[in-house]
Amino acid sequence: MECTNMEQKSPFLSKMINAARVYYIETFGCQMNVRDSETAAGLLETVGFSRGTDKESAALILFNTCCVRDHAEKRVFGNIGALKERKDENPNLIIGVFGCMMQQQEVAEKLYKRFPFVDIVFGTNLLSRLPAFVESAEAGSRTLAVDENNIQIEDDLPSIRTGKINAFVNINYGCDNFCTYCIVPFVRGRERSREMQAVVDEAKKLVAEGYTELTLLGQNVNSYGKDLINASFASLLTEVSKVEGLKRIRFMTSHPKDLSDEMIAAMASLPNVCHHVHLPMQSGSNEILSRMNRKYTRERYLEIVQKLQAAMPDVELTTDIIVGFPGETEEDFLQTLDLVEQVGFASAFTFKYSPRKGTSAATMEEQVTDITKRERLQRLNALQERKSRENNEKYVGLAGIVHVEDCNTKNEPVCYGKFSNFKMVYFTGTPELIGQYVPVTVTNVRKNSLYGKTAESSKYKTDTN
Ligand code: SAH
Ligand code: SF4
Ligand code: F3S
């Protein structure tokens, strides 16, 4: 059901069209939203807008929202509220809010009512209509548009990439997993895979534009192709890896339940696929994993980790973990700590469980108190800090190839970038190295970061690109 609501404003205001037509997009949430904002930018530039560097000079301000946790939601409302004064001073300013949070009809309506100075509100599925919504706003109409149906994949929308050295490429949209805590399947719709050829063509185009590193994006990349004929994530990796000039292929996120042996074999054998897996474990307790509807056990999780490590000795794993899921006992939590201890993640995103309206966990009994969540989060973070330190220390004395992301020339000239397996390294260097692949030997660990110096050549295990 699509709901569109347009309100007329005074004709006087509608005539005061901004001359500058500079846009500014503020993005909350995950890489999917970052990618959508790139598309929003592309669409705006095709209708004559140009990118601004700050909110202050913009004639059009857009917020791309996230609702995965309460914290993300509050930040969005706070940021929009803060713009009221700007709008009072400059009624020509156009303000739009879109993305996951606005895909929830109720929330979109609430925001539309609470902030009458917001001109455009629309959900995730209507991005291609952004130019039309902006045109209406310039003519003095407000828009509220939420489409609850999935729409076809639109492969050919223009976009302006923001990654300096890495470009995001969507491979599948939406999610069918319905983990009981998660809002994403409700706001991103059912899983849809892009055709393999469309992904390969985009990769070729990006290489022609100068990118040598890509990140393939999906809520669950491992189930890529389940809605296509003869396509799997392993076969997609194989095809993308053949694109000439592509040096590094990353991907995220991997759901453990769909991580296949073929995918591990492809990762291990294809020279330009990076040895890093973001493998959210969520919990180390089988009882909690089952209540989360994750469809794997701690034993299965460990088995996958061991297979990955056996196939790729230099592989690094990162993860997401939730503490305080409904019914989580101290015993369950200790199981989480134990699994974190055993796996040895390079890093972890850790979250307090946040009830999301409409998800089944939100109404489960035995909700955990905030004090307990906070206390568990602290203990988990303390453990992960130790594990991250241990992980860092094993790199001292090793060399690898860093793909240089950026340089900071403020104090001392420090460049940084990642090894193929996602470890970030800082080293002395100057901005002309940005975008290059530089051999670096790790010399020491400072705070939580690796520091090194440029090396003659890389001797680091299998890291050859
Ligand atoms: N598709 C990805 C990530 C989705 S959201 C995946 O399946 O791994 C990113 C992370 O946010 C999740 O991995 C989970 O750890 C966390 N998360 C999602 N919903 C949450 C909630 N209601 N409360 C706390 N953390 C949540
Ligand atoms: Fe959410 Fe689970 Fe889907 Fe990830 S796999 S987006 S956590 S429902
Ligand atoms: Fe947030 Fe939407 Fe991503 S809810 S985590 S921006 S898919």
C-alpha cells in the first residue's frame, strides 16, 4: 500500500526558489544506507543540484535514517529538530527525511506531523522518485510517501561514489531471515539478488573509473542467488574476481547459517578476494541463538571459524554481538564470553539489546534490565579489548601490503590503510600514496592501532596483492 500525502504551502514561498541548489546528505546506519545516499546524490546531480560540504550552505538537506536500535532513532529526531531555526530563517530551505526509519508507516507519519517544516518524507523503496519529490517541494508541496510493497531492483540509477579507494556494490537487497530482534526485514523487504552479470558489469565500470577495491554488499551475502537460477555467492565471487584490474574484493555481511564450503574454497583460491569475514555471532548460548532464530549453534559457529582458519591462515574475523537479549541469563552470557575467548576476533561491534516495535523479541517475556545489559556490555568490551590487543601483537614484525586510504598531515605525516585481511595500519608517508598499494612492516602497537614503516617487499603469509 502506498500512501502519498501532499500539502500545498503558500504560493509566495513556492516562488522563492533557491539559486544555489547545493545539497547535503547526512547518513545514519549501515553500508546499505551509505550506498543509497550515493544514489540519492546521483539522482540529485542529474537534476542540477551540486554537492555541498556542510549543512550551513545547503539549499537541500536530506537525512538518510536508520532504526536498527533505539539510539539510532533518537539521533535522527534530535538532528531534524535542530533544523527548525534554520528553516524559520530561510523558508526556501528544503528538508527531506528518508531511509529505513521512514519505511515504518507509523514513524513516518509521526515525524511528518511533529516537524511541519520537513518537506519530504519517504521510505527505502521510493528512492528513484527523489527528484520528483524535490520538484514538488520547490513548487511548495509537502510529500509523505511510504510504499510497503517491494519494488523491482533498479540497477541503472545514477550515483556519486563517496569512497576514496573502495566502492560499494550491492549484490542483494532485503533480508528473509527474521532474526527475532531485528527490524531490517521489515524495512528493507524480501531478499532480492541482482543478476550476476549486472554485478560484474558494475565492477568493470568501477575499475574503468579507477577503483581497484570493491565491497560487495548485502544483509546476508552468503544467500546471494537463492532467487536466481544457477547463481551462488561462491560463483559470484569467482566471476567478479575475473574482472581485470580488480585487486581487492571485500564483502559483508556473512550469515553463519549460509556460509558454504564452496564459498570458503572460493575465498581461499581466488587471489583478489580478501581474507576477512564479518561473521556476526550475536550470542554464544545455544538457547539464546535459538530464541534469536539464528539457525546455528555455538558448535557450528566454531566449526565454520576453524574451517576458515584452516583454509586461510591469515584470515581475520570480525563480528557483531548483542547482550541482554530477552531471557539471557548469566550462564548464557558466560557462554558468549567463552566463544569470544575461543574465536579471537580482530574486533567486534557490541550492542545492548534494543526492543524494536513489530519484532517478536520485543514482546518476549523476561526482558533484561538496562543495568544488567550495561554491566554485561562492559564485561564483554573489556574481554574484546584484550583479545584485540592480543590480535594486534601478533602482527609486530610482520609485513603486508597496505592499500592507502588517506593521510593526515596535521602533526606528523601519517598515512593509513588496510592489509588485505582488514587490519588497519598507520605509517609515515605523504598524500601522494593515497590509493597506492604499499608494503609496510608493523613495528609496534600504540593504543589499539598498528604502526609500521614502509618495507622493501611484503613477506606476510598469503597476502600477495
Ligand atoms: N545483516 C547483518 C546486520 C544487520 S544489523 C547481519 O545479519 O549480521 C547490524 C547488527 O545490529 C546486527 O548484527 C546485530 O548485532 C545488531 N542489531 C540488530 N538489531 C538489534 C537490536 N534490536 N538490538 C541490538 N542490536 C541489534
Ligand atoms: Fe537482521 Fe538477521 Fe537479517 Fe541480519 S540476518 S538483517 S540480523 S534479520
Ligand atoms: Fe539501519 Fe537500515 Fe542498515 S535499519 S542498520 S540502515 S538496513
